[in-house]
Amino acid sequence: MAAIWTFWWAWLALALVLAMIEILLPGFIFLGFAIGAVGVAVIVWLASGLGLPLLLLIFAALSLAAWLGLRRKFRLGDGQVKTFQHDIND
């Protein structure tokens, strides 16, 4: 019987769980992990037979790249502070 990490749908399920956690705890941290898990799912789908250490290395690299990309895309400019001009209840 094959191990669970050799199935592409297991990585997609992990990505879905991580995306749901990101909805509950926003901050683009879990979203980076979810993007990394989707990338590993595609790799497992295309090239099966990779070992767990290599898959975890790919997952870490893709997650880091996704997190850095999200951070660059959604960050505030240098020296800027997020301020609110009105109350949501007004």
C-alpha cells in the first residue's frame, strides 16, 4: 500500500485545510503554505514516485516563495502605517 503523501489529492486536501485556516486567521501565512501544497499536488500528479524528504523540501521552497510573493504584493509602503478614518458602525 502506498503512503498518503504519494497521492496528489492528499496534498490538495491539505491545501484546502490550510486555506480554511487562513480564512479564520488571516495574515497570508497559511495561504503561502496552501499555495505550496497545491504546487506539490501538481508535482506529485505529474511525477509520482518522489520520496517524502524531497516532497517536503519542494513544499517548503514553494511555500516560502509564495509567502514572499504575497508579502511583496500586499505590504504597505515604506514608512506607512495602516490607519482607519472611520468606524465600521458609522
